[in-house]
Amino acid sequence: MAELGAVAGLKEELTCPICLNIYSNPVSLSCGHSFCQVCVQEAHSRRQCPQGPFSCPLCQAQADGATELQPNVQLRSIVQKFLDAPAPQEEEERDVQCQGKGESSGQQNKAILCDFCLEEPQPAAKTCLSCEASLCQAHLRKHNAKSPLKDHVLMEPCSAQFLAERRCPLHGKLLECYCETDTACVCMLCCVMSSHKDHKITTLEEAFGQAKSVFSETLEMVKTQEAALNESIANLLKQEEEVKTKEHLQKNQLLSLFKEMHLQLDKKKGEFMKALSHNEDQQLSRIQAEIKKHKEGKDAASHDIKELETLGDQKDLLLFVKAFAAIRTREHKLVPNKDGVKLPVTPVILDEFTRDATLRFFQKFLSDMQCLFKALPVHEHLTFSMRRGTGIIYCGKEIHSSSLKSFQVRVPKTPGAIPYVASDQSFSEGCHFWEVDTSNAKCWRLGIISYRSECYLQMSHNYLHVFQGQTMIKGKEFPTGLKVVRVELDCGRNTLSFYNMSVKDGDPAENLSLIETVSITVTNSAHATFGMSDGSLKLL
């Protein structure tokens, strides 16, 4: 039995780690491991990158295949002597390699196969991270029997892609450390050679412990974030439906509006066409009546001509005189020298001037419609550049006559003009409005000012004036009960409008009374202006 044990031990030492058979033409590498020459070459060719550097299938030590794969003459001699010796009757171990062949044949497509099985790869039992190889049960026992390989890290079978993710893409070493500075897994060489060398480095075990300590808290935080996102998505979906509903309603309203406009245009077109047709019928009727009358006169004249021509040959004096007298008694009026008859005036006069004027009005109508369909005017809550002076500053939304020194006060050169202040905000596009309570001021002005131009409404001596620059373009009597004025600037239409909002009952927005609309040109940013000579103005 001792002899059998010794033979079995010798056979184990003379077995190739790849094919698990006795060495055939054995070669040795610089790391000390030996393999069959054919086995080690085929194992290298089956690697992911066969064009890469040659490495030992067991310890992954890199070597030059062209110089390292030299025959091991001494090992070959030992193998030959072992094979020439009488073989003991114990080949029972072979059946261990073949167990489960039929059981797993249907699952080889899905299972991770052994990297060392050359002819019929068996399902892998473990994957060695150090060797980057998957091993079946038979090759695993051979792997674990080698003392230098016992410290290798084994894990459940995994694919080559998973193994590649566990290695540093820069150095090709196992990712065994964790960089807290960059929150990344790194290898040992990254810790001492690359950009991570001055960072805070811990082991994967420590990083795992720290991660597990805050895992529950992080999970709850992410769940909270997910719930918030779900709520936000639900709100956005609701908003999306509201937008669709609103847009659908607006489209229907717009279609209804244009349909009504088409109906009105068609109605007016029908009225004009009917009037023109009626006028045409009247004119043609008069012309045809005149033609008929002239034809009747022509027929009578032709008949008289024939009678006169026949009468010219009459020799009997009595008959001639009687016939000629009968013809002369007939009515022979001279036809006036004219080209036609007097016709009724056409109800529509469409000449080149009328056509151009109509097109201009229509273009203005389209422009006004386009402005109306834009966003509603924005209520601007204006502010001013406040400056301290003599202890008086701007208070709330009121501008007092005594506080004008606290602002950028502009006093026009025109005698008797009211000084004013300008807003911080400027306007160059869109439609904006602001409302001012003027009930506590007797003389005031409200409007806008831009580069080299201004326009404003001024109350002075119980009389309203509209100024464009220093020119008064309109004057109106003081409206009874004028307390609140709305100034509306439409940069798109280049208009400045003033409204009386001093209503006692009802919604002020529905009771706007237009004071005046002025056409302006806003070439640069326009600022709102407010001025008074006594009292105060209050922005609403």
C-alpha cells in the first residue's frame, strides 16, 4: 500500500495542470510551473487577447513565449521512466473527471465553462481572480493542491467581462483599495504611482463597512427622492393634461372666432354682390328699354322711307298730296346725339385708391389681431433708485412731492413743467401696464421716457393734456371722479394708452374707460415716469 501511495504521489507531480494527464513533451516557465507544450500554447490561444503578452496559466506571471517554452529534458526523462514502469491497477480517479457529463450537457450554453478543459470543457466550479481563470472541479483540486496558489481569491463562476471589471484598466491589477477622495475603486499601483497617491485610501473591507453603516439611510433618502420624483411626475402629467385641455379649448375658440369672421365676411360679400347684381340688372333694363324704343322708332322710320320712295313715282296730284300729308303728320323726333342713357349710381366704387386703402385697413386689422392674441399685459410693480437726502427717503409705494430729492429727479426746461422721477425697470418689448392713485395730487404727470423721446398724460389746472415731447397733441376736460389712472405700454404695437379706472362698483378691469391712445416709437428701452408738484402718487 505504501508503494501505491508513493506511485500515486509521483503521478500527481507528473500530471499537467491543464489536461490532467501525464506530461507530454513538458516545458517549464520562469515562474517554475510546468505544462505540456501543446496544452500551454492552446491555453494561451484561448485567452481573451491571444496577441497580448504570454503569461503563466496558473500564476499569471508574464513571460516571453518564444524564449520560455523550452523543453524540460530532466522532467521528460522522469516522465518516460514513470511510464515505462509497471502501471498499478488504480485508475479509479479518472471517473471523477467524467461525473456529471450527461447531467450538464444541456446547460453548457448558459454555464461558465472551465478554461483548462481542452477537448470537452466542463462547467466551472469556481473562478480564480488571481489567475483570471474558471476551473472545473477536477482542475480546482489540482489548483488548490499547489502551495503558491492556495492564497488565490476564489469566487463563484463568472464571465470574462466581469473579471475585466475587477481589474484596474490602467495597470491591470486587482481593484483591492478604495479612494475616498475620488470615490473610486483602485489597485495598489494607483495608490502609489498615479493621481491617487496623495488621496485618502482605504481597503475594500473598510469601504464596505462604511457603506453598510449608511446603507439604510441612503436607501431611505433615495426612496424619498423617488417618492418626490413620482409626485413631481404626477404633477407634471396633470399639468400636461391641463395644457392639452386648455389648448384644445383655445383652438376651438379660435376656430369658432375665425368661422364667425368668415361668416361675417361671406355675409358682407353676399350683400355687396347682391347690390352689384341688382344695380347691373337696373342698368341693363334701362339700356334694353332704350334699345327697344329706338328699334321701334327705327322700324317706323324704315316704313316711312319705303312709302316716300313709292310716293315719289305717283303722278296723281290728289293722291300724292293726301299720302304725303299723312306721312308728314306722323311723329318724327330727332334722336339726341349721345352714347347711352343715364344709369343709376353703382353702390360700390372700387378704384385703385379704394382698393389700396382697403388693403391697408385689412393689414392693420391683421396686425391688431396678432397683438390681441399675444400674452395679456403684465402688471408691473415698479421700483426706483433710492437715494438718501435730507433725511427723506422713498416710503412704500408712495412718491411724495417732498421726496423727489431722494430720486433721480428730472426737471424739464419748459417753464411751469412738472418735475418727475423715472423707474428702474425699462421696457423694449411686450405689453405692460401700471396703475397709479392720483387722488392725493392736484398737478401730476404719468407716462414714459426713452432716448430723445417722451410721452405723458398731465393734469394741470383741472385740465388733462397729452404731450409728446414738449408738444401738446391733445387737451381734454377733467373727467369727474378721476382718481386711478392706468398706463398701458404696448411695445409690439408702438402705442401708449391711458385709462380711467375710477369705478365705484364692479370689476375695474371690466370698466376701463379709455382716455387717450398715442402712437409712439420705442426705439430704445423706455422707463415709466411719475411726477407731481404737490401731494403724492401711489402705485397700486
